[in-house]
Amino acid sequence: MMVFVDTSALFALVNGAEANHPRSSEVWRSLVAGPAMLLTSNYILLETCSLLQNRLGVEAVRAFEEKAVPLMHVEWIDEERHRMAMGMVLTAGRRKLSLVDCVSFQVMRALGVRAVFCFDDHFREQGFEVMP
């Protein structure tokens, strides 16, 4: 089974002060210990690193890069997928629906991934199985 990992879960995992940190840590440990293949995208890595660096500093980025990133398969986004996701954003016309979210939805659908580790309701709205 593949599980997509979103920025919301990764940020909560690294940031001990985040309200979702305990749940994120618990789910992360069970995913890493289990048979699931963890999947993310380079857009998620970029978004997570930017958030971590801005809010917690470079050491948080270093810890993320050294401890979490090696445990995930990274799907690299090409120009076609970027354009398709941008089309989704513009068609939806919703302020809070991000390009990164739309790229994530496309990656998950293209690879047949149903489960996502996140704290973002947009994934549930799109019909994905949200963890926790």
C-alpha cells in the first residue's frame, strides 16, 4: 500500500509546538514501521522546507532533510502535471485551494494512491482516505 504524505503532516511532525504534533508523530511511527510505501512530491518538499525555515529555522530543515525525506519516495513534477494542476486551481477559483494541493491530487490519482497522511480537509473533499 502507498500513502501520500502532505506538508500539513510533515510540518506537524517536525514542529513539537504544533497542536497536531502528537498525532502526527504516532501516525508517522506506525507508517515507517509498517509495510506502507511513503510517497510525496518535490512540491511538498519545497513547501515543507519553506515553512520550516521560515517558522523554525535552518536546523529544522536539516533535521527534516536528514531524517524524514530519506524515508519517502519523491515524485518529481514535470511541466505537464504543473500546467494541469494550475488549470485545476484556476477552474476551482477557490482562494484556499493551493497549487501544491492540486498537484498532490493529480499525483495520487495518477499512481492510484487512495490514502493520505495529512491534516488538510481538501484531501477528504477530493475523496481520499485521510490519516489520521
